[in-house]
Amino acid sequence: MRVASVIVDVPAMQTDRTFDYLIPEKWKEIIQPGMRVAVPFGPRKVQGFVIKLKNEPEVERLKEIHSLLDLTPVLNEELLQIGYWLTEKTLCFMISALQAMLPAAMRAKYDKEIKLLPTSRLDELEPAVQALMDESTSIQWNEIEKRDLLHVFQKDIKKGFLEVVYHVKNKTNKKTMKQVEPAISSSEIDDVIKTLPVQASKQKEALEYFKTNHAPILIRDLLNILGSTESTIKSLVKKGLLLEKNIEVYRDPYKDKTFQRTVPLPLTNEQEKVISPILASIDDEVHNVYLMYGVTGSGKTEVYMQAIDEVLKRGKEAIVLVPEISLTPQMVNRFKGRFGSQVAVLHSGLGAGEKYDEWRKIHRKEVSVVVGARSAIFAPFENIGIIIIDEEHESSYKQEDNPRYHARDVAIFRGEIHDCPVVLGSATPTLESFARASKNVYELVTLKERVNNRPLPTVEIIDMREELRNGNRSMFSEALYAKLLDRLEKNEQSVLFLNRRGHSSFVMCRDCGYVMNCPHCDISLTYHKSSHQLKCHYCAYETQMPHVCPECNSEHIRFFGTGTQKVEEELAKMIPQARVIRMDVDTTSRKGAHEKLLREFGEGRADILLGTQMIAKGLDFPNVTLVGVLTADTMLHLPDFRSSEKTFQLLTQVSGRAGRHELLGEVVIQTYTPEHYSITLASHHDYDGFYQNEMMIRKLHAYPPFYYLALITVSHPELTRTIDVAEKITTYLRKSLSNKTIILGPVASPIPRINDRYRYQCMIKYKSEQNLNKLLKGILDRYQKEIAQHSLSLSIDLNPYIMM
């Protein structure tokens, strides 16, 4: 009797364990761990993952597995192991961990079919499979199930002749195109050409083509070669001279692009020093974590690429993570240019179908390099030789909903499994990483010079309070305005950075002080001029901008603060001759917009690039010689112990966009707190000074890296219930944890209400608490019933990056 232990797709505490199901006789040879199955669960059928197989059931009466969703495992053994590790580390349900590793398209409802791969022939297949597929290159899954032939088909899948393809209902379908091939031999083609009338010259040309090229070709490609029309091909198909087939093609977001092949560049002495220990780790197959601390423009990417090259030569695979916002076309170009079709790219700009296709390339071992954002860390590779995390300080590597993992932790865990190096690169590493490197937990490798010894840009700090005193009410200081004009005259480009989108940050009545707030969240609404609307950036509530104050009917209701749209208007008034490209969430929400705007700027079709965080990283334009930061302090005053660190990182990154090539760069930082250490030290590119200063403050206030943090957030539609639960949890923790552990709260969250739900939080600061995970799981268990009914929400973040 064969039994499968299955994790079912019911995310609840009671179901967060395996359930045993009998494997029907017909599937005994087929089912393997890592496959998805449909199983009866109560009155319904649910999806589940097979975790392990065993011979003896633990209970007498077992239900049978209802149907198979895969014929090959979608998760390999290592990814199942990571699933267990994630549940332990992030307190999530096992099913959430397993789902997080698959592309969204595979989590939807789908139809399935089995297809003959383009590289296979019908006569290579098992006789029963051949008989069914004689007429076509694909067959519907339910057809095979009806005939009880899944086990036969699985043999051909294992041999690499067939594959299972998912058609996601309403989400993504396979993309197919028509291809043709000759239905007759080369010698017969000659005879046919002689019989065709003179006016059928295009048909003759098509047949001439197939005399020398007998392989199938896409109709659109053939028409391009011949300069012909589809009717020519249709006539030949009708006559039985050509065979037409629908074949599947990958949705390749980069199909229309040609990538310039690049070759490895000679490394500088510094780069040689940095790469040699990494290459030694690759050679000896030893797991080490390297912190590559290199100033902006020091050539970190070239070191990554040469290390990857070494890994590929050994027949192994590489994962490269880059922050979502620096997954710019430039980054993709670099990797595609060096490694060509060996690269798969995964990021949120791709459609569900494109992501699914890229994932399938990895799963089928058609590529050896994955470049992607956070979730690419789960790429289903089986022979990893290196994992690289670029801009390792980026907070986007931390997932903010379940499972709340940090990609760096998963990378190190996978690095240990594969005995391979993990490289963390940054010009401004997180304090935690730098502290680990100074304690030799990580190995520090440093790049202090820019490539070709280009100087770092000079930085000028402008005190905006002085500007106001001197009567300058504009958002541009005199110095920045003069420098922008100067760049226009010299035909050089400028980048203006603002840490906020929208037109202005809030709307206030000047007579009575009333501020327009969101009715569902305790936060002010943001004015968006293009739609003349006020929007909540938390719950998506929208309303029209009022003409008079709703409180006192005054007409003096005005916008305060500065947003990108407002800066764009002011630029148009002050420097009307400047061509401006604005990049923020509003202008780049359409697919491909991001790339299009950057291409225009790169081609010199604009003088000024104005944008939010998305322009701070990864951009490399030779003609940019001026970077202006309009409000350096927007992040400084957030209720977050990392706000100084984030400000320092952002200013350093933005400054790094200037003077990366022949021309020298200048940076102007406008601020209302010029004396703040994160701003003054960023202006001197002094990371070491910042590290010393910030570590002192962190030690004083018991924050990471001196302590670990856990943040518990309670939310409920009733304020009294929210406070009650938060207080009970805090009291329980105070009783259960050691007196060395600091427990703060409960207090209202920085945003006390979102979407009509009140929010309270409590923070745990600890150095070592053996039983903490067990205690926190117990708390989740205690409130399980209320959580299941959705009235209560309880989130536990064991390494919080966002305190709001």
C-alpha cells in the first residue's frame, strides 16, 4: 500500500501539517515528492503538494488522491527543504512557503495539455503515446486521464520528449504561432517547380527556399525572407506541398531586442584582489559569504560577471538578485549581452504569462543564469555555483507579507546547501552586514576606487532655511537653478531626485487648518494633479479635490509639500526651454513605460530626468553631470530607527549617478536639516564615518545589529478589541521572556488605522531567546479562531524593515 503525505492548500493553523492519502494503483509509479495533486478535503477538492511517500498509513481508512496536477515535480527536494526552513524562520504556514516559490500563473485555475517538444519526433515515443498523438503534437490532459495512460506519458516526459503545459484560465495561455515545413522531399520539390505556371513565381520562390532548408520555419519569418504574402503559403498548404502546424513559442519580453555581445573587460588591480577569494571558493566548492563593499562606479558588475563566467565553465548555475527598481533595461542588457540566451529574467514588469515562460526555461534547464528581483531566489536550479545580491542594503529584498522572508537569508541557506559562495554587493551596506563582516562572519572585500580612477562627484549642501530667509520661495535654490541652466548651455544632462510622487503631499485649509484625511485610514490624502483627485496611498480611496474647505467653507484650501508633478510644473515656468522626463509610479505604471522613458533620456531626447526612488539606482548615463536632490530630509523624520541609514544610502546612491564617465560630476543636496550627520557624511561619501556614528546610536538605543527585533501588529475593526488583544499579548510575553529582553508597547501603530481597521503594535528587542518562535506560534494558535473569521489580524515580523 503506497501512501502520499500531502500539504493541502488551506492556510490555517489546524491544517498546517501533512495529511495522508492513498495513491491509486494506476499512479503508484508516477507520484513523486514535489508534485501537486488534487485531493478530497472535507466536502471539496483542494490542491496540495506531495511532501513524501511512505508504505504504511498511520490511520486505517484513507481517502484516495483524486487527480494529478503535474507529471514531474514542480518543486525539487531542496525547495521542499527550504519550505520547512521558511515556516520555522518566518512563522508562516507551509502551504504559503511552497506557493511563494512558484510563479503566480501556476497558482490559478488551469487546463493542462501534454505537448511534443520541438526537438522530438513522434517515432521516438512509447507506442501507446504515438497512437494517441499521431494526428497532432499535443493532447489534452483529461483525454489521457480518461484512457488511464498517465504512467505511459510520464516515461516520455522523463526522457525529455514531452512536456506538460498549463493553460491558465483568464490569466495566461501559451502563445502559439504558425510554422511550415515541406511535405515532400527535396527531389520532389524540383519536379513540382517545373509544373507550376509562370505567374506562380512567389510559390516557386518558397519551394526553392525549402530545397536547401528542410527544417520547419515560422510563417512570419519565411514571409520576411521571401518578401511574400500569406496567400502564397496558404496555396502551397492547400496543394499538400507544405505542412502547417501551430507551435508554442515562449513569450519573450526581449524578443524584439538585439543585445550587443560584450566581452570580459580587463580587471583593475583592486578588482583582481576582490575576485580572487571568490574564484577560490568556486574552485574549492566552499560556502563563504563575501560582502563586496565598493563605491558607486567601482565596477562591481564586471566582477559579478567574471565570477559567473567561471561558474558556467564548470557546468553550474548562477542566481543574481537586483532590487526591483534597478532591474532597468541597462542591467538586463549587461547580462544578456554577456551571457545571451543562457539568461532568464524575472521581475514584476513581466506579465503573468511571461513570468511563467521564464520560470519554465529554468525548470527545464534551458538557462543557467537567472537575473531577477526578490522571488528569483527560489529559482528551481539544482546545481548552483554562485548567488549574488546586488545593492544588498535595499529594503525591497524583504517581503512584507507572508512568508516574511529576507532574500539574503534564503540565499545564504541555499549557499550552504550547494557549497557555493554568496556575494553581497553595495556601496552602502546595511549596518547588520557590515558588522558581520567586521566580526569575520562574512568576508569583507573592498573596492575603494572608481574604474579608471574617476573622481567621485563634488557635493554641495544647500540650507533651504537660508534660501527662505533670502526671499527665495521656489523649490530650487539659487545654486541649483544656476547649475541647471549651465548644463543646458553645455548640452549636458541633469537628474533631479525627489523622494515622493504625486503633486503635493497634503491639502490644507489656510483659514482653519483642516487637513483632508482618508476616511478609512488615519493618514492625509495626496493630491494628484493629472486626475485632479485626492488619493490614499494605503487603501486606494479616491475623491475629487474640493473647491472650498469642508470644515469652514473657506476658499483658501491649498496644497502643501512637494510632489514630482508640482516640480515638473515649476521647472516648466522657470526653465521653459528644458525638456523634462518625469519618472514616478504614475508615469511608469504602463507596461514598458519605464524602459521607454529611460531610452529617450539615454538617447539625449531630454535635458532633465526628474523622478522618485526608481531613478536612484543602476542608471549609468555618460552625459549626466549634475544630480540635484530636492528634499533630502523627507525620510529623516519617519518613525523608523533606520531612517538615518536609509537617508544616507539614498543620498550616496543618487550622488553616484553623476560623472560616471569622462565628464566630471556635481551633486547639489537641498535640505532643511543640513547639520544632520547622515546628510553631511553622505556629502563626503564617508561610509566608515557614518557606520561608526550610527553604531553608537544603535548601541545606545538597543537596536540591530546589537539586538534582534520582532514586531507584532494587531488589527481589528473595533478599537477596544485591538487594544485588549495587544495588551494581553504584551503581558504574556513579559511573563514568558527573560528580563534581558526589552518589550515595548503596546502602542498605536504610526498609521493607527488603515482600511477601517485599528492597528496596535508591540516590539520585542532580544539577544537570545531560545523559545521565542515557539511562544509566538502559541500566540497565533490562541487567536486562530478570530483570525480565521477575518475579524482579527495578527502579523508577526521577525526582522521588520518597515515600522509603519
